[in-house]
Amino acid sequence: MRFMDMLYFSLRGVMRGRAKMTLSALAVAIGVSSVLLISSLGEAGRQAIVGQLEQIGISGLTLYADTPATSGTLTASDVSLVEKCVSEVVCAMPVNIEYGGYKLKNWQGSAVIWGVGNDLDQIMNLKVSYGRLPNSTEIEYGVRVAVIDDMLANKIYKRDNIVGKTIALSLGSCEEHFKIIGVVSSQKNGLSQLVGESIPEFVYVPYTVLSGMTGSDSIDQIAIRCMSGAQLDKTGQTITKVMNRRHRTQEGFAIENISGYRDKLNSIISLISLLISAIAAISLGVAGLGVMNSMLSSTSERRREIGVCMAIGAQRRDIAVCFLLEASIVCAIGGLFGVLSGTLLSVAVTEYLSIAPMIKIEHILISEMISTFFGLFFGVVPAIRASGLDPIFALKEE
């Protein structure tokens, strides 16, 4: 038989058992739709979480004292040492973090006060909307200037640009007034979506001012940004060796690979998405069994037709190919409808969750290829059974 004759024979078989084949294709469509929906939502969720972590500014390395003996020994001079002695370091910044309160206009509330140094925009990915960040002179001399986020500005003044206003910051009984010199895009949007709305305001001031308010010259930690492509774990080990040698300790300091935590979280989310997609793919196997059952039933019903084809010259492999084509056509049609419905569902769900849809063309192609492969796989038994019929026996069947 020519290929076009075999294709015609297969299409005719599909059209003859429309009800059974439609149900079989529907089962395949549901399986493909489930796999595509879960994989798309998993990718969209992964991108959303990673994006929120990027917005918070989680990246790079953080150096801190790891033992009581070295607690309170980090100073600004250590920051310069890290920048000079470790070639992979692009920039480093002293960081102090205190939990206090704020008063702005007629509002007051709790605040996380960040004592920061130079390169704040590079270290913490801050994006300045209005004004500017503290400069080196203000940081060196402890000028009382502050940077707030646009969420706080909009909440109190109903506008983002409030450069020039005064904010009062308090730590215990100590209260200082700061001039607002900059407004940045809020980093709390990421935290709000991850942990809820009950988080304090973020205010950024020179670390020298915050040290004066706490009465300590030491810094809590050093935030470090490394070159793109640098091996952060190896760089972190080099930094700790430098600091331990400077302070004459064995293991007095430690490094946190913040970017590593993000990458691990990214890998875990991807693995969970893959596992759930694999579970959803089980429904494709069930659908394939349904296709095989329909094809076996079709073989019994079409014995006379198969016998006639063999009597006029069709070989056994031609009959086998016809049934394989028929099963593949059913699964391919089901796969197309599954891709369409899965794509529409993914867009609808991501729109409802207010996250960007992530429908990759490779997911669509792989889903369609898998459904077609399942047609070939589950069509093997019916094809063998049909091609193994005795033509004389088949022609005698009523």
C-alpha cells in the first residue's frame, strides 16, 4: 500500500468510530492540558518568587562575626581591606540594622533602620525615583539624611516625591531628625507578597549616624558584591581567611552566600514543578490505555475490512502502519486540543493570581510530541493484533 492509501485508511477508521475516538482524544487532551498547565504555572511561580527576591535585593555575600570573641570587632577599615585584598570583590559596604520607630507628618510606626555606606544602589539594587542616595561626605561625617521608599511616602503624603521633608527616627529613648534626600522604589513589595503586609517600614541612613545613635563604632556585617561569574563559595572562603588573619582568629568570621540561597530555592521550585508535572503525566498514560482499548475494539469490528485489504494485496506491515497512524492521529488531535485548553487555562490562572504567564514554546512542542508518541506506543498492540489476522478467517466473519 502507498502511504497516502494507508493515511486514508487510518483517517477513515478515525471518522468511522467518531464517538469512541472523540472520547479517547478528549482523555488525551485532558492529560496534555494538565501537564502544560502545571509546568506553566510552576515556571510562572518560580519566576515570580525569584523576581520578588531580586526586588528585595537578595544577592552577593554577607560577612559577619561568628563567635562571641569576634562580636563587635568589625569596623569600616575591614570593608576597605576586603575590597583591596580580594580581587573578585567589586564593592563592599558596611551595614548596621536596627529596629526602631519613625514619625512622619502625623504618622508614626515601626521601622527597620538600615545603616548603609557607599555603593548602596549596587549592593542592594535600590532604584532611586526622586532625589539621591547619601554621598561619601555625608556618610563620613554622619550627616543626618535619610532615604525612604515610595510606599511610605504615598501612604502619608499621597504622592511619591517628598524630598526635603523631615522624618524622626527613634531607637529606644534616642530620637533624631533626618532630612529626606531620596525616595526609592519599595523593596517591600516582594516581602509583602511573600510574607504578608505586616512588615515595618524601611528607612536608609548613613551607618555612621546609626552607630552614633547606638553608641557603638562597630558594624553588624559587611555586604559584598562580586564580579559576574565569580565562584561565590570560593570567594567567600578567601574573604573569611583574610578577616580571620587580620583579627588573629581561627574561625571568628563567616560568610553567607545570599545568592546561593536564591539559587537553591530556584532549583527546589523547579524540581517540585517537574515532579508535579510528572504526576500529571500519569493521566496521559491512562488516556493512552483508553486509546489502546478503543483500537482493540476497532480491530474486532473491522475484521472483514482488514481481510479485504489483505486479499487485494495489502501486506501485514501495511495494516500495522495503518493502525499506528490511526492511534497517532487520535492522540495528536487530542494533544492539539490539550495544548489550546492548557494555554488558555494558564493565561486565565496567572491573570487571576496577578503573575506573568510563562508559556514556553518548548513546553507546547514537547507536550504535542509526547502525546503523539503515546499514540504510537499504545497503538502497537492493536497494530500487531490487526496485522496478525488470517485474511481467510477475517473474510468469513460476519
